[in-house]
Amino acid sequence: MCNQLVCTESGRRGGGFAPATPSFATHYGYQPWACRPHRPETKGKVERPFSYVETNLLNGRTFASLEHLNETAALWLADTADVHVHRETKRRPIDLYQEEKPHLLSLPANPYDTAQVLCRTVNSEGHVAYRQNFSSVPGQRIGELLPLRITEKELIVYGPNVKEIARHALYPSGISGEKHSLPEHSPGRDPHQKYELLKQRFAEFGSEGVLFLDALVRTRRCGKEEAARVLGLLATYHREDLARALERAVTALSPCPRWNGYWRRKLAPGPDGNRCRPTRRSNSTRSSGSLPDPLVPRRSIGRYWKKRRSTMKPTKTTTPLRDRCLSHCATLGIPLEGAWLDELLSRAEKESLSHLHFLDLLLGAQADARRERTVARRIREARFADRKTLEGFNWQFNSKAFDRVQIEELASGDFIRRRNNLILVGWSGIGKSHIIQALGQKVCVQGYRVLYGTSAE
């Protein structure tokens, strides 16, 4: 027998059972029965047995551990509670139990699972956070939102297919800032293995993701670490937004794919008249002083590409089909200009783009512009006092007041999806307003509506 606050969501007539109540009843094989509020004649006596236990068993006693309490309770049941004569039934509880025992259901083989289940995003270092402690997961899971199961002594991490991928001992309550890493979760010092793990993740974004990873590793000294931090952005931004950002980065580098070194050889015509890439010069060629192919510095290459881009003008087509497409976009409210459509048509013809790629280029820029306007409108309607950001916060000013990892985790907006409240309490001047406004702007980007106000307002 439970009261209405435990069994129902609203505590009033018409409110349904709490989500855990049906699963608990199914596990132990009984059917919950909801009674109407304020009708004591339809409910049993609930409070009296607790009063008896408090005044007879717990009163005046202290216990060193849970095992000590269970041992004392077992002795109390055998010597006191089970053998005394009940006031209402005039019989001993142990005798009534022997009569009802053949009609009772046996307990399940396994107890009901009371473990807490929540979701956490894997950070750029390959760890998930719980109570400000960090536990490792396999390196290829960076940026993914994974379910965690918290038992009394363990933290278990599951993959997207609900298959266990990591298991850690749970830190005692009150301990924070610890990091537990398993050797099998780290790629080690093998750069090839680390690159293959990153390539597997970036391949999820398509060919543009792999091209971006190759360019990052080739041109940056710590390219693999920076690539892991790029995947860590999935904790804050949607996967679609990050995919578009990678595509834009690859597109920005695409005009000059051949000239990626400081010195490059010009492509000389081959025997068949086609331009081919020359072979590497041997040591004998260098010593003789002959140059089989001229070298061109990067500055002249830049001027060459500027001149070439200026002469590449899109062909303008004025067909009835083109005008009808522009009319359709105007009817749907898509601000598509004719010059932009002509440029995309020319590019699709030269690069042999697929239909889906052309459609993505046609609508992607308009969708991005509308998304940016929507975010700007949400930030404007939130009425922030200042444009504060987490990137502009001085974490060294009062490092003990805020946990940077915890604040960045809150910026992902997971606590909103879990419908949890967030309260910041502290002295004046430590940066609470800055953090609140920065978190508000982050969740505005993720699609939530925010309203900022002070206690005086």
C-alpha cells in the first residue's frame, strides 16, 4: 500500500501511475489498484505499522552498518513482532503467515533493478562524467551520447545498440575530480591506430569528413588531438550542423587541391599531349644542376588562382524551366536569387554533381541562413543583459567556484532534456550571471527558448 504521491504523477484524480510503478508490479507479479483520494474506507491502514517499527525496533538503538540493522531486525521479528497477539485479529502474526503461505507468490529469482539510468556525452578525451569524476570508454565513441547505468558499486556504460562497452568501479560519495582510464580504451602511442579510429568516426559524416581529417592531420602538428576535439563538439552542437561545417571547410580548401606544399612542380605535357605529374628528381639530377621541371613558389600560385577565379563566370541560363523553378521557390518562401541558381547549375554541370548533392547545395545555404536568423531571434527574445559567452569567461579568476568540465557539460543542454532544474548559488561577483547568460545562449543555439531576468525584475 502506497500513498498517492508515490503512485501517481499528479496526486489528483485522473493522474496516471508513475513510470516505475507498472514495471515494478510486473516484476513481482501483482496488479496496482488506484484508490480515489480522500476516501479512507477504500484504503488499508498504512501509517500504523511504521509507527510500531519506529517506537519498538528503532527507538533508542544505533546501528554500525546495514548488515547490523538487518541482523537486529531479524532477531526482533523472531522474538517480538511475530509472536505478540495482534489487537485487531486476536492472533499472532506468525500463525496467520503459516495459513496464508500456500497462497503467496514466490519471489522472482532476481531482485528488481533499482539502478539509475542516465545519458552522458563522451568528451574529447574519451571519458564520460558522473558526479564530477571521469570514466573512460573506447576511443571511437568520442562525441556520442551514451546511456549509463549506475548501481551501488559500479558504473556501466552501454553503446547505441544497448551493449555493454565499459564497466568501472563507482567512486564513493564526496570524491570528485578523479579520472579512471582502462588501457584497452586508449589507442596507445600507435599513430596509425589512432588515425584509423578517427577516420572511422569522421567517415560517419561522409566523404567530406574523411577529407577534412586528412587535411587536418597533414597540415597541423597536433592534428589528431584537434580532430578529437572537433568530435567533442557533438556534445554542444547537432550532428547535422557539424556535418555542414565540415563540408564548408572542405569546400573552402577545394579550389587549390594540388598546391599544398611550399614548392610544387608545374605539370608538364606528356607524350600524348595530356598533362602528367613529373617524377621525383634523383641525386644525380640535382648534382648536375639540370632542372627537368621548373619550380613555382606559392605566391605566384596564389596570383594564378586569383586570376583564374576572376575569369570563371557562371553561365546564365534563361529557360522557362529555370524561371518556373524560381517561381516555385518564391511561392514556398525560399529567397533564391537567379544568379545563385545559375552559378550552382554551372558548377553541377562542370563537376557532374549528383541530384542530392545539387539539392543540398541549393537549399543548404538558405537553410543555414534561416537557422542563423532563428538563433538570433531567440537570443534577442531572451533579453540577455550582456552578450556573455563561455569562451570569454575567465576560468582562472575563481577556479574553485566553478568546475569547467561540469559547466561545459551543462552547455550541452542534457539537463533540459532530462527536465532537471539548475540552480547556481554563490557570493556576489564570482561570475554567476556570466555563466547563466552563456548557458542561455548555448541552449538558444540548440533550439530552446530562453527568458533571462533578475530577481529584482
